[in-house]
Amino acid sequence: MCILKLLRDFLRIRSVHPTPDYESCVQFYKKQADRYGFEFHNFEVGLILHLAQTWQVHKGLPIIVLA
């Protein structure tokens, strides 16, 4: 995938207040995680949504990419 197309797709997501579309943001990151074989997790702490992508490099030594 061309990096410019990826950037355009990301910028099209309405993520600003007062009416952010967080579900589309989550789906964008999930799609990218699936594409590269990362595990994808999302969780809420209080009212704040957090996303985590993990990539198992060596058994027992995960790398975490936070976005």
C-alpha cells in the first residue's frame, strides 16, 4: 500500500470534537495491525480508549507499538 494513500485514508477519518468517529479510528488501526500480522487490543481506562498493537519477535519477548 502506498504510504500517501494510507495517510489520505487516515486523514479522512473524522477524529475531532465535537463529533469524533472513534470507531472508524479503531477500525483503521485494526486493519493495519491485521495487515502486518500484529495482535490488536483496545481497552478503556475510565473514559479514555487505548489501542495496542503487539508483534511477537521471539517467543516470550513481545514488542508493543502504541498509537
